[in-house]
Amino acid sequence: MFEDLMKSLSSLVIASVLLLSAIHAQAQATRTWVSGVGDDANPGSRTAPCKTFAGTISKTAPGGVINVLDPGGFGAVTITKSITLDAGGQLGSILVSGTSGIIISAATTDTVVLRGLDFQGLGTSLCGIKVITAGTVLIENCEINGFTTGVSVLTDAHVIIRNCVIRNNTATADSANGSAGVLVNSANADVQVLGTTINDNAAGVSVAGGSDLWMGQSFVIDNAGVGVKSKGSSRTISMQNNHLIGNSPNGTFDKLIDPQ
């Protein structure tokens, strides 16, 4: 009798766990929304948007999209799965003080897309975007201003920075790889900087640990420290049409290639 009761209870617990998992999965939408007048108690639908990225991400399925419905500041967030944050032409601001804007700590098979976002660190914050673990990260049409480091890549991920402005990230100039517009410190990261302006930072681009950084059609201008720098076996590779102007010093690319 006791054994039968225990088996029944065990079956009930398993059934409850499966039911709760199913309910949670159904609650996550593939497309959610944030609004300057939203509420994180909302489900994140277009008619009932959330207030912050952090409040919306738990309601968004892996591989889903968080859209910005109207202008607003949507706060810092840690990303742990494949997802897209898309401002879609609206002002999607991440305003922080004393911390990082977005931390990516996802699986090595995950893809994260950040599009059209405005990062403001008020001169006191850490990283605009800090990539700790990920598979692929696309940073597109973003502005990153007022942090210690604009984009920090600390893992062997494929990172594409395209059509961005990274400026005024001005902690101590490239002290032990401590600050730069774009900082890469990993053994085998593959980073591409395309059509991007990196200006008035403590340093422009700094690469260490053995990784490669490829740059094309970009401007590295008026940074207080070195414009482009690699350490050890790391390489900075120019795909032509890059401009190093007014840095201290400008530095040089390790390799020049013809993109054709």
C-alpha cells in the first residue's frame, strides 16, 4: 500500500513539473516589445509591452526578437541565450552608471544580435557591451559612449561590429588592455569591424591573446592612446579603406589585404 502511494505521488510530481514546464514554454513569445511607458508586469506583447530589456527577456523564447515600440531608456541586461534586441529606428537607449550596458553570457552555439541601440555610460560605467561567452554576436548601427571600454570581447566568439560609432570611452589609455573603443582579449576570437568610427577613446583598438581583428572602411580618429594595437600572436588586419588619424600614436596594422 505504501509503495503504491509513493509511486502515485512520484507520478504526480513528475506530471506537475512537466505541466509547469509546458506552461512556461507557452508563456515565452518569439517576438516581444518594450516601451517607454510599458510595465514589466505585462506579457511583453505589442499591446501590453514591458518597460525594460531585463523584464522582457524572460518572456522571450530563445532565438526570439525584442522590438522597441517607442523611444525610451530600457536599462542594462544580461543575455544568456540566442536573441535579437532591435530598436527598429526608434531611440532604444541603455543608460547606466557604474556598470556595464549589456553583458553577453550565452552558450557557444548561441547568436546574439544588437541593432540600433544607443549606449550611454555617463563617463562612469564599465563596458558598453561585454562578451563573456557566445557563438556569434552582431552589433549593428549602435552608438556606444561614455564607458571604460566600448566593446569588450573576452571569449572565442565570432563578433561583427558594423556601422557603429564608438566614442568617448576614456578610462586610462590602454593600461594592460584596460580600456579601448574595441578591446579583444581571447585566444581565438574572430572580430570584424566594418564601416565603423572609433574616436576620442582612451585607445582605439587593442587586441591580445592570439585573436584576429579584421577592419574595413572604418575610421580610428583622435584617440588619446594608440589607434590600432596588437600584442603577442594577435593580429590586426586591414581590408583597405581604413583611416588612422590623430591618435597617439596611430599604430599600424599587422597585415594589409586586398578584399577582392
